[in-house]
Amino acid sequence: MQSPNRIFDDLARVANGAVAVATGMRQEIEALVRQQFERFLTDRDLVSREEFEAVRLMAEKARAENEALAARLTALETGAKPAAKAAPKAAPKSGTRRRAASKKAE
């Protein structure tokens, strides 16, 4: 007959092995869920936060330029001297020069 300490040692080893297996399974399941979620988002053509913020800033700038041009047009139509520019032009970013040049070429 085995001593009680030996039985407890064996039970502790089995329990530790089960915990290690459960931890490994949890990590694998988390990785699979993350992968499925990313695939779902990619299939839905959702944009990232950075892309959304960049487009929002471009829209705000375009709106400000549109308002400045509308004010200038109104001033020209009434015969008054046009006011100074409302919003200074910001330096174009790296990709915007190419897009602007290609639009002018059309």
C-alpha cells in the first residue's frame, strides 16, 4: 500500500497537468475567436479608427474651404471687395499631392 503523501503527490501532478492543458486550450480558443472576428470585420469592409479620423479631417477642411469660397462668391456677386481668406491652406500630405495632380490632369 502506498503512503498518503504519494497519492496526494500524484493527484497534485494530475491537477497541474489538467490546468496546463486548460490554459493551452483557452489560449487557442482566444486566438481562433480573434481570427474569426477579424475575418468578420474584413468581410464587412469596415474602416479603422485612423482611416475614419483622416477622412473626417479632410471633410472638415473641405467644408471650411467651401464656406470661404461661398463667402467670396457672395462678395464678388454683390460687388464688394472680397474678404481675406477664412482658413489658411495646410500643406498637403504625401498622398494628396499625387491625387490633386491626377485630378488636374483629367
